[in-house]
Amino acid sequence: MLYAILCYASEDVVCSWSKEQDDEVMANLLNVQEKYATAGRLGPVARLLPTTAATTLRKVKGESVVIDGPFAETKEQFLGFYTLECADLDEAVEFARELSEVNPSGGSYEIRPVSVFNPSTAAA
Amino acid sequence: MTELAWISNAISTARPQAMGALLRYFRDLDAAEEAFQDACLRALKNWPKNGPPRDPAAWLIFVGRNSGIDAVRKRSKQAPLPEEDQISDLEDAESDIAERLDGAHYRDDILRLLFICCHPDLPATQQIAVALRIVSGITVKQIARAFLVGESAMEQRITRAKARIADAGVPFETPGAVERSERLAAVAAMVYLIFNEGYSTNSGEAPARAPLCEEAIRLARLLLRLFQTEPEIMGLTALLLLQHARAPARFDENGEIVLLEDQDRSLWSRKMIDEGLALVDKALRHQKPGPYQVQAAIAALHARAEKPEDTDWTEIDLLYSLLEQMQPSPVVTLNRAVAVAKVRGPEAALAMIEPLEQRLSGYFHFFGLKGGLLMQLGRGEEARVAFDRAIALANTAAEAAHIRMHIDRLMKEGAAKAAAKTAR
């Protein structure tokens, strides 16, 4: 089954990392992904720009309205995701644990099975 | 990242919110700073032992406030009369933690904290220094290094500025809509000043001053988080990101300035450009243009051009003319002339800037551009005069060196012409 690992953490904290700190974290995270990628199990991975760059389209009384940002008054924001082919939940949890071990942001990883998957052809 | 790095990161991230709330309680900058310092010390002791709190800002506010109240109580025991008025609201002090983290409050808290630094009596450099100290928590030593002055001189400057802020009194009331937007505009201008202070530099100083640009971006993002639907704050943040994206390409290995046209665009930070472009797109949807948005849109056109010759100078000319209407200034016209030279030729550009000579008589870039235009028109003698003026006005060694390069080229061309004449 394909799992999505959704990353939540405080954007304030992550944005305050220096470039060196950020590079270090990214390198460590890449390290974790490597063996999964080699095994052909890792699907698309994305890191998102800050929520301040986000726009939301919402249907209000049958009409689509475009508004700024996700407007979530939450302490943690959705910052990115991984997709990984796993035999069972334990494997997905293990992957998330490995990621969290090298990620100092103190956030959380939501593990969600994927229902529909349409691999895109666009390269970031 | 080490545990200590994580803690110091969390503290500096929480700082504006925590300091803003503590200032609201104590209505006194020194008391707020003291309380915050105390809370930080306790965090350093407590967090490694008990693990990081879920909400570091809330923790620091809670602990800081208690320690601040203790300090006031101790002092009032020694003093003949109790000084209850040092605490904003005693009832407030006993209320539940949830109330303290009221979201609506904290937006105004942070804005107030930034706003008191923009006191109109303070010269711009002092506003910046005091904001970096109070809001960002940057050490005096680091600020002094960024401003290229001694530590004790900077210490004095900040102390004096803080005394003036204290005299002026903290604008404590919750601002109304008009007041809030005025505060926001003043604060945005200060953030822009911080950025420019870091940006106008030469290569030798760049490493010391780059943190100012990064701090300005951090503050702009903070403002944008607080005012998510303000197109001008989107514009400001975009402008800073798009300009800072070029930082790795601004100087060559000899420390010489590399002009926009000659920069290696592969060195530009793609990530910052993407974020900046996304923000410009978002802002423009509001159809409420303002100076930051227009400047960001200009920077976006440069960022979007893969090669210098792809630059849409016609659109840049239009945007500068819009900026001229919003914010008439000879410097804006001077910038517009660069685009005009590309679109309509050096003669039109020269005609545009000549009337500005008196007002820009002390401005390096005026004579640099004038010399360049004259050179393009083949008026070497006049170009030489303008370049000489530019060198005399150069702010940094790199600026002077850049103009000298033009002069050298003129000399060579002159020599070649003379040689050609003799040969004939």
C-alpha cells in the first residue's frame, strides 16, 4: 500500500533556521530517504513554501472565492510530504520515525494511506 | 542540530510575541526585557530537563510575567510606597493561561513592540539598531559589527534611543483600524530600512551585514503572518526576497560589484525567487497597488528573465512611471531612466535625468548613470567629467572601482582614436 507521510511543524521555527542549519537538516533527511529510493519504494516528495505564500479557494454559497493563506490559527503548519510504498503501517511508522530522528523542528508526521495516486509528469 | 541550538532557535522565534506581551503587561521596556531575560534563563535550565514546551512563546510569557511581578513586589517592599501601577493590570495577572494567549492580542502586541522602535524623533539608524536589539534580540556586539562601529558606541546609541522611547511613553491602548494601518506602514518602512542597511554594502563588509537582510526578511514574514491579507506587506516581503535572492551573484571573486546585467543568474537563489514571485502574484490579485508591490513587480520582471536580454524593459518603464506617481522622487526617476535607455535609447534617458542634476548633485548613482549614457552617445569628454564626480561621491571602494573601470575604457578608446588620427 502507498502511504503519504505528511509533515507538520512550526513554520516560524523552520523559517528561522540559518541556511547552514537548513542544509544540514535537508542533507540528513535525504540520507534517510536514500535506501528507500534505492529499493524503489519512495514516491514523490515535496517541501512546500511557507503558508504566507499560500492561497485558498473555497466554495461559499456555491461560488468559488479565492482568499489569502490557509488562515489556520494553529501552532504547526503543513510543510511538506513524502510518499512511500509500504507492506504495512509498521513500515510507514518506521520511515516517519527515521525522519523525525534527524529533524530538530519537533513537529509531527501524519501517516495516511493513499487512496488515489496519479504520478505527475511535471518536474519541480 | 544540537539541543542548545534548538533551544536558542525556539527562543529567538518566540521573542517578538513574548516581548510584545510582556511589554503590554509591564508597560515598560526595561521591565519587559528583564522579565524576558529571566524567562530565557529558566528555559535554558528547564527545557533540556523536561523537554521543549509545546508552545515556547506561551511558556516564556507565563514565566516571564511571574518573574516580572516578583521583581516588582520585591522592589515595592523596599520602597516606602507600593508601586502597583508598574504592573499593567493585577487582575490580568491572575487570569487563566488561555486568555494570555489570545490571538487578537498578540498581533497588536508584536505591532506595538515594533512600532515603538519607529519613534519619529529617532534617526533611522537608531530605529533600526533598537529594533534589532529589542525585537530580534540580536546582541549589541553583532549590531555594532553590522553597522561597522565599536561596541561601546553602539551600546550608547541603543541606550539613548531606549531612553527616548521610554520618555515618549508606550502607546498602550489597542489601536483602532486607522491607527493600526498607520503603525503597520511605519513598521514596514523600518523593515525596509533594515534590509537596505544590510544590502548597501561592499564585498568586504557583506558577510557582517548580510544578517541584517536576513533579519529584515524574517520580520517581513512575521508581519505577513500577522496581516495575511495586506497586499503591501506581501509586496514588501516579495521585494526583500527577490532582491536578496541575487546576493550570491552581486560581487565577483575580487570583490568588485557585478551589475545586474552581468550577474551569473544561475547563482540566484531559486527558492527565494519562487517565494517572491508567488507573493507578487498573490498581492496583484487584490488590485490595490502600492509602492512595495510595484517595486516587487519590477524585481519580479528581472527575476523572471532567464537572460538579461529577455528583460521586459517596456513593462519596467511602465512600472517605474507608476511608482513615480505614487512616490515622486528624483531617485525613482533616475531608476526609470535606466529602463528608458533600454527602450528608447540613451538620448531620451539623458533628457529625463538632466533636470535632476541639482537635486542629485551629491548622489553617486546619478553621475554613474549620466557618465554611462554619455559614453553610449560617444561624448567621451563629458562622460569623463561625470565619472570623476561619481568617484568622488562613491560610498564604497567597490563603487569607485566600478567607475574607474569605465574611465579606463574611455581612456583606451580615446587613445585608440588618437592613434587612428595620427595614423591617418
